[in-house]
Amino acid sequence: MAFARVHLDESKCVTSGQCVLTAPEVFDQREKDGVGIVLTDSPAPELLGRVQEAAAGCPAAAIRLLHQPAGRVVGG
């Protein structure tokens, strides 16, 4: 099942940067405090593996992948 959206809970982020190292097309860190941010909450399908790896590797479990119910079109 493909995910529909990426969510990063900034209040849980411990600024390790693992998400940025794993999927720099999707994640970055704020300059002032290093907290992770999502650059695009609906990344391209070819980034699925790296985004899942970033979520699994987050030491704070701050990244969630919100899944799309079967048959539902997101954004349309």
C-alpha cells in the first residue's frame, strides 16, 4: 500500500538528521535549531523506499507515513 502523506512531529524530533541523510529530497533541518522539516508531504512514488527507511530509522519515531485507503484519490 502506498502512503499518501509524510508527517514529521517537530516536538518529538531530536535533531539527529538521519531523515535528511536518508531522503534529502523529502526532509531538511531548520537552520536555527536543527529540527527536521518535511519539504514535500507527498513525495514521488520512487522515493517510497527511502522515506520508509527514514521513518524506520528515526531515533525519536517522529516520522509517520499516513496511508491512503484503497480506491481513494488524494488531492483529486
